[in-house]
Amino acid sequence: MLIRKQSVLTNEWHTMDLPITPKEIVTWQSGELIQNVWPHLTPSQRQFIMSGVSEAEWEKAFGDEDNIDSNDLRKIAMTMGKKTVIIVEGSK
């Protein structure tokens, strides 16, 4: 399924083709933990669903995850979930 999200870091729009279903999206939006809904996705794919942040953006913004400022993470966490997941169309 093609998912289009706006990045909370850059406001740029990104699209990712992910092996997920509309029913799973509803389950996650209803409060289930993302890692329980999609254990087969990579952490960066789950991050994309939550925040629209691509792996390249994350690396550019934060680099080594051991050196991430906790205030930056708090700002990102506060904005997650405020942008709607848009289902573009079925898988390519």
C-alpha cells in the first residue's frame, strides 16, 4: 500500500510502499502499539508511518542515535500522529 505523509522535520511530503492494510492502520490509530500492529516492518518504516520522516532525513537531522538530544525527541513526539496517513492507492 502506498502511504503518503508529511515529514514533521521538514514538512516535505514522502511516499512509501509498505506491506500494510487499511484494517491495520485503523487498529494502530485506535491506540494499539505500532510495533504490535506491524512487527514485520523495520524501525525506520514504522517511524515513517508515525512521523513522515524518511530514513535519510533522520540520518541527516540526528546522525548517530546515541547523540540525539532528548529535547529534539520530545518535540518530534509531540507532533506525531497529528498528520493523517493518506492511502494513495494499492501496492505497485
